[in-house]
Amino acid sequence: MKEQKQSIPVKGIDVSILQKDQLDYISLSSIAFYKDRERTDYIIQNWLRNRSTIDFVGLWELLHNSNFNSIEFDGIKMISGTNSFSLTPKRWIERTNAIGLIAKAGRYGGTFAHKDIAFEFASWISPEFKLYLIKEFQRLKDEENSNKNLNWNLQRTLAKINYKIHTDAIKETLIPLTINKQQKNHIYADEADLLNVAMFGQTAKQWRDSHSSNKGNIRDIATIEQLVVLSNLESINAVFIKQGLSQIERLERLNEIAIIQMRSLLTNPTVKQLS
């Protein structure tokens, strides 16, 4: 995973924060800078040679690092605290496979430690500095969480908008178009085609001619809503025929009814459960 670096102001010091593998590492070099700007490496090494420090960072590794070399750790622990004992972050990492410390070379490098270890080091440097460090670090995390929630809500809102646009577009294509003058004046020999024109805006033959590769018919590709409306139109058309309405008048009324019913059904959750 790509490393990300940022900084927070603590008591006039810009403390670097390194994000690696979804973990936060705080610059021990920046914290040591608060105590002595000229000898940050020496201060870190001086802290590492303490028996209590070795106990703490070793226990942290045992809890979080399955590849931690506990045998090497025991050897280092035995001689820690003695006058001749010295230890650098790089040597600690190499000998024990530690992940709690990171030693980076170069101009923008330095020693970084997991926040748990960094707070312990800050306490050794200055309890006051540690408290300010925790406060600024928490502020940074709160801002990050706030931005994540904002982005999540924005993405969620956009997804809802896009979904609404998508569903509205689908609905518009399903709602029958108002029949034109030519369709009104056309005489349909088959009453089924009259219903097809009222519902789909075309006869069965017209649909077959434009869908020659499709083996089915116009009603085979109909949605559940369209089939419900077609069933209703058949019953209503039978009533209109008995009333003696002309084909043109029946076509106009059936088309109007199809539009109204499709708009209603496309917003009906009960019908959606049937599909």
C-alpha cells in the first residue's frame, strides 16, 4: 500500500505522521527535535537503551507482530540497561523483524514509531509535549473521519440521484406514447393490434420487422406492468365495443388509459414484488 505523509503542529514543532498499511506512525525524530534540535538520533538511541523501553517495545511487538523474533528480543533484553549497551532503531528492526519502528534514510527520513510507541517516547521527552501531541493527533483523526463521512455521504447521495435518473429514464421508456394522427386514422383488422398500438405504439408486425433477430413477439418482452395494463385494456376494449364506439375513439381512450395505468403501476411497490 502507498505511504502517505502529513504533519501536525505541536508546541511549535511540525510532527510528521506516516500512514503505512492503514497504521499511523509518528516521527520520533520530530518529537526528539523538541528536546534537542542538534542530536535527535542520539536522543532516540538513548531512549532505546533503557530496559523499560526494551520491555515496552518488545511487548508491543509480541502483541502485534507474528513474525517478531522473540529469541533475539530475549538476548537484547538481557543486556539492556548496562553501561556498554547501545541500540539503534535500524539494528532493532533488523535483529527482531520489528514493525513498530520504521527507520527511513534520506533528507525526509528519520525514525517513525507506531502511535502507541510514539506516545510512550513523547512521555519520556516531556509529559506536557505528550498531551499536546495526543490532542493534535486526535484532531487530525477527527478531521479525517469527518472527511470520510462527508465523502461517503456525498457518494451515497450521488448514487441515489443517479439511481433516480436511471429509474426515471426506464419509466419514461415504458410509459406509452400518445398515438399520432396517422395511427388514429389507420384501420386495424386485428383487435389485438389495436391494443398493441395503444400500449406499445406499434403493431405486432411492425415490431417483428424491427426485431428480426428476436424469436419472440412484442408481448414476450413486455414487463409485468405492461402485461397487467394489457390485460386491463382487453376487458375495457370489450366494453367499448359493446357500447358501439368507433375504432378511432376506442384507440384514443385505450391509449389514454394505458398511459395513466402505467404511470401508476411504475410507482406501485406491490407490483414490483411480482417481477
